[in-house]
Amino acid sequence: MSTDPSNEAATPEPSPEGLDFSTVIASTVHDMKNSLGLLMQAYERWSSALPPELAETAERGMIEYESMRLNGMLVQMLGLYKLGVNQLPMRPNWLEVEDFLQEQLARHDEILRSRHIESSYDVEEDGLMAFLDTELVGSVVGNVINNSIRYARSAIELKAWTEEGQLIIAISDDGQGYPPSMIENQSDYVLGINMSTGSTGLGLYFGQRIAELHQRDGVHGRIELRNDGPLGGGEFRIYLP
Amino acid sequence: MIDYSKKRFLVVDDFSEFRTSVTGMLRLMAVKNVDAAARGEEAIAMCRNTAYDVILHDYNLGAGKNGQQVLEELHHAGLISPHCIFVMCTAESSQAMVMSALECEPDAYLTKPFNRASLQQRLDKLVERKLALKPILDAQAKRDQNAVLAACEQIMASNKRFAPQCLRHKAGALKALGKHAELEALLTGLIADRPMPWALVMLGNHWLERGELDRAEEIFTSAIRQFPMLPALFDGLAAVHAARGATDKAQEYLEQGLRISPNSLQRQHDLGKLAKANGDYDKAIRAFRQAVDLGRHSQFRNPDDHLDLAASLNEQAGDSAPAPKALLEIRQTLGDLGKTWKDDAQLVARANLLHANALAKTGDQTTADKLVAEASTLMADLPTFFSADVALEVATQLKQLGREEQAEAVLSTCAEMYGDDAKVMDAIAGQTSNPRILNAGVQAQTLNREGIQAYQQQAFPQALELFRQARELQPRNISFALNTAQSLLRLLLSEPSAELKAECQQCLAQVSTIPVTDPRHARYEKLCKTVASL
């Protein structure tokens, strides 16, 4: 892990007029992400040394949750930057959907437990395989789970099935659901027209762009927001052809 | 539940915080054996002593080797068992993936930060997968490609979730066996279903090797539209254009690949060669400089990069003396070469000639003469003669230094050893019009051609006689010796004879100095093996 992004990234050459601000942001975000990672590791070691009565506090859950959220936002920001300069690498491969869902929940294991949120996953067909970019779709699903944790009362469910040859991954919770205006205007968020809700809107835009990168025979992936989820709350779907 | 208590782990990261935290997670998984290292060099040294079951390696270690380089070196040096699980840990997986070579990928990427649950989930799956693929990996370790194919079919039939890995191993085995039609059918089928990056690259390279340049270009071009960040595709396009002789275009594509992945030693090396051949010395110098730098910590470093850097700096100046700064870099680069490869007489001689050439242009004839004299002493007593390309280059240097006679001597040996290759003779003819060199091999080559005809008609005794005569005329020729040895072996297989066996061994001993880079080296080794098994 280095703090010098030029070691790791194929940074575009600086424009002759001076600083290209988006590049400045991208390399700063990169360092912030590293910094946050170190912070979290130090925190984890420190808190694991605490006696249980001090360790199991509400603040602990807050710190863990917010740092995951922060990390997710930084990843998304880097992703958006790379999309912008056409440098987002796509490396799809075949994988077992069940493994993928397990992996996503495992990343949020501590938070789910400390918040007493029941998490489950369900794959329609045993041994269902899918062709997708694990990193990219994983970062979208991860951000959605993170968001759901915030609104869920007691449960989150991941579900995967196929419809007309498309894989659908749905993340639903038992919260109060998305605001009606958001459901109604989702195409604006998805197209990047309305950014008024800040990170949520940006998250939808990012999710849509990642989904679109997955295509087959002219059909592109997409995302969808719904409120009639199986647990009664909001449901986020990503369609991957 | 997988029992981790007996598995040996190695954690490599430059931050002690991270090493401690991961070690802590592993302890909670009942792991007892955890080693840790801060640098890649350390990790490689530790792998020499311990066969680890799992290696968790950070991608970007700051100074020194990165995770991908370490993985490649471990593979190259045979320090990592195919059963070992190598996980690349990285703050940003996408970048590490771009840098990885398709033929040397880690078993998994794990994005930092991660928690214990993620680590365990991932490791559980990887252990399970390695175990399921064990028959394939075992067969690969024995280089038994047919067994690989059989194992792939068996595993795919019983468990379709491992099919993606099996298909990839299957393709590799088909390629190794030279089953072109089957490989083509497999890859085409896979790609028609889904654009798998590895399959696209493999099919493109397959067309390239078969000389189907248009089909290769089509595959690479359409794949780039979908995967603009996959450097291997640009390498492929560069190779297509280079094969067509469009070296300018080839250079352009290599440069595009390098923009994505600038830290690739091989790619910088290739770019340098192309740019130098194109007369684009600025780019050649930059590429060779990078290659020399990248090679500093790598066992893949190539002394040719030093020589080519110095040669490009020298050639950039044309007939005039290189600028003082360039001259200094030439001296440093060649000095570095001489220190690192001081026991390689060929390299030291070439470096001396090159340096002499640059100095002669500045008017420093005394030093130049001294360097040439040193080179001559070394060349008079070479354990292995130069490869054809290097011999031609050395002859050019000698000629530029006014050593016509020595240049001719080098060309003469080159003609004797490699003269049955028309391309080499053409190149020699470009440097000399001396009929003794150009025609020396004519008679022997006619005999050799007749020998090949006889051999093809299975008239082995006649073939042997003709090859023997060719060899008598040009004893240092590699092809004549190999052909004689092969005919002798033919006869030996039907009727053992101590005398013929001795002659065969003598033929092979005579060409034992064949450069490893020579395309006939594999054939030479095979013949040696066969005769040894008699």
C-alpha cells in the first residue's frame, strides 16, 4: 500500500496549462482511501484490546458503519473518475452467484451483527453461474447494502434469479422504503440529471453506469428502484444481461 | 468447516499495522503458522525455505518489487506450488488487475480494507476450489497435458461450478499439445457465448501464431472496444502490425499498451526494440531506460536493454560525437552492465566495442583502441560463439571502428555456423562482398539439401552420407551437425551400434555451444535426450 498513486495508477499526463482538477481529486481520493484503511486497522486492533463492556458500545457501530460508508463513497468517486477518462478496467468472469452474495454480506458482517440486523440471501437455482465483473458489481452492491443498513429495521435480504437470460440481483430491507419522488424520478438520477440528493443520487448514477458496462447482444444492464420489496421496504435491483 | 490449523500462511505488506491485523484475523481462524514479511524480496527468500499453503500479498509495497512481480518471480523460479493459494490484497483491485499478466494471475484479489468474515469466506472458497482442481494441477505439474484434458472433462462433468476454471486449463492443454483445430473450436464457442478476456487474448494470439493476421487483427480490435484497459490486446495488435512489417503502427500500439501499464519490463523492452528499428531514438532511449530501471530488482532483467540503451544514445548522434550527457549515460550504462554480468565474455566484448565506437567519434582514439583490444582478446576465446543477430551487430561495430579484417572473420564464422539460413546469408551479403565468405557454404548447403531430400524419402544411409560430407566441409555448422546426428539416430534405432552412437554423440558435442535463443535449441536437446536413452 503506497501513498504515491503514480506507482499504481496509469495517471494521465498533466495538461500543459497546469493542474487538471479532476486528476488532483482522484489522486487525493486514492490517498484518502489508503489513509482510511490504516485508520480502520488501527481502530480494530485498539478496540479488540478493550474489555467487552467498553467495546460493545453504540459508538463502535457508528465508527464502523461510517467508515465503511466513507470507503464506499471514495471507491465510487474513483470509479466515476475512471469512467470519465475511460480508464475503468472491466474484467468480467464466470462466478457462482451464491459465492458472490456471501462475499457481499461478509464484508458487512460486524455492522450487521452489531446493529442486530438479520441478513440472508437466496439464489433461485442451485449452483447458478453468472458472467460479471466482481469488483465493479461488488462495489455497487456493497454501497446499496450499506445504505440499506441505515434504513432497515431488522432485516436485509439479497436475492438472485434469472429472467429472460438476465441475472437480477435484488437487495431489499424492511425499512420505510425509498421516498416516492425518488422512485418516480429514478430515471433522472440514473441519467445523472438530478444530483440534488448528493451521494444517494450519485450512487444510483454509478450503479447504472456499472450495470450498463455489462452487455450482451445489444442489451445493456440497468438498475431499478422499487418499494414493494419482499421485506416490505425498499428494493434495489441490478439487471445484468 | 475447513481446518486451517495445519496450513502455513505468509502475509506480506509494508505496513506493520496491516500485518498484525491480518495475523490476528488468521489466529481467530485457528491458524497457527503465520510468517510475515515487509518486502517482496523478503517474501521470495522466505518461499525458498518454506512451502506456504496460502500467501496474502499486498500489491503495492512502495519501494522494491510489487505483488505482481513477486508472483511472476515465484512462478519463474518454481518457488510456488500450484496448490498454493496466492491472494493479492490491494487498496484498488482494478489497477492491480490491469497490471497483471493473463498468464500469471493470482488466485484472487481481495480489496482492502477487509474484515475477518470476508477473509474467511474467500479463503474457504479458494481452498475448496484448489482441492476440486487438484487432479488438473497435479497433471500440470507433471506436464502431462493429456491427463490435464482428462481431468478437466471429469471435473466439469461432476461439478459444473468449476467449469470456467476447467475450460481455461483445457484451452492451455490443447495449446500445449498443438491441437489447433480443437483449441480454435473451444475458444470460438466460448467467445460466442460471452466475451471472456482471457479467451479473446488467447484466440487472437492463436491466429497470430498461425499467421492469420487479418483474423487476429479483427479479434484484437473488437476486443479493445469492449476492454480498452486490457494491455495484452494492444500487445496483440502491435504484433500483428509488426508481422506485416508495419513497424510504425506496431510501435503506436505498444505505446498505447504502455500508457495503461507502464511498469511492464517486457513491453518497454519490445517498444525500445521497435522504436530503435524505426529510427525513433528518443522513444527508444526512454523505453530502454525504463526497462533497465524496471529490471534492477527483477530476475527478468535483460542485459540487451543496457546494450540497446547505450547503442540508441550513440546512434542518436549519427556520425557526430554524442553530447557529453549522452556520453556519460553510455559510460554508466555499460559500466553497470560490465559489473552485473562481468563473467559473460560475450556481453563484455559487445559493451567494449560499443563504448569504443562512441569514444572514437569524440576523437578519443587511444581509449577506443584499448577497448577494442580488450574486446578482441575476449572474442578470441569465446566459449560460445554469438547468435547470428549478435554476430552481425558485432561485425558492424568492428567495421565502423575500421577493423575490417576482424569484422570479416566474425562474418565468416557466422556464415559457417548459420549459413544454411537464407536470411542470415542475406544479412551477411549486406555487410561483405567477399566471395570466400559468401560462397564458402554453397557446396555444403547443396549436399545438405540433397541429404534432407534423401531423408524425407526414408533413404537414411544415403542421407547420412550426404550430411557427413556437408559437415566435413563446414564442421561448425549447427544444422549439418544436427542433421547428421538425427540420421545416425534413425539408423541406431533399428540397429544398435557403438560406433555410430559415438559419432552421434560427437556431432552433438560439437554443437553443444548452440545459443539457447537459437530456434534449433529444442531440437538439439531432444536429440541429446534420445541418444542418452539408447
